[in-house]
Amino acid sequence: MFVYRFTQMIEWPASALGAPGDPITLCGLGEDPTDGEMEKAVAGQRSHDRALTVRWIDAAAEREACQALYIAGEDTAAIGELLEALADSPVLTIGDAAEFAEQGGMIELRRLERRMQFEINRGAIERAGLGIQTKLLGHAAAVYP
């Protein structure tokens, strides 16, 4: 549900969304740690008057059709390279690896005891040409400039 809520509070440039009526595609890279829960959570949901779809991809090269990319796993070297390649792309990057936001990821999810929290790298979001609602910043555990 966090990923779905993030899509509601991020603004993409029109060129990144495709034709009117095209869905917003949430891609996952790596093995699905949600065990299909992400697909269930967004089924039938809409964001910015567009349907949401979930697609798991095997390679970063498939990211062109993604408006948001959830990067699963802890391989910090590979994540760092991917984030560097995506730095100027209007793709919202979300991950749960330690220091994901500090490496240039846009939103880092983390579990603290039984509660989910997130950190935001505002600079990475702005460099990619995305907008972010102040409300989302207010809910973050930390915001990096």
C-alpha cells in the first residue's frame, strides 16, 4: 500500500506518462519479496486518473515502461550503479536496502519493529524532474536535501 500511496503524491512530467489513459506501471526489479501482495494492493486502484499495473522485470534495461521502480534486494553495488543510471530519468525509485536513499534512491522503505517507515531523498526526486507533495515529506522519518 505504501507504493500505491507514493504514486498519488508524486507528479510525473506528462512525457513520462505516455498517452492519456495509459496506466501507471509499477515495476519490481529482482525477486518479489511481497509474494504477490503488491499486485493485490493495487488491483482496481487508480492514481492521477490512471489505472495502476504491476510488472516484475528481470533486467534494469526493461525499466523504460516503468513510472515507478521498486528495487528489491541488498546488493548495494548493483543498486548504486542502477540508481546512477536512472538519476536523470523520471522514474520513481523505491527500495528497502539499507542506505538506499543515501545512495541516490528516492524513497527508502524500512521496517522498525512492526511498523513501516520511509525516508525520502528530495534532491534525487527533483533531479529526475518529478514533483512531490509536501504532505508526503511530512510523513517521512527523514528527508535528505
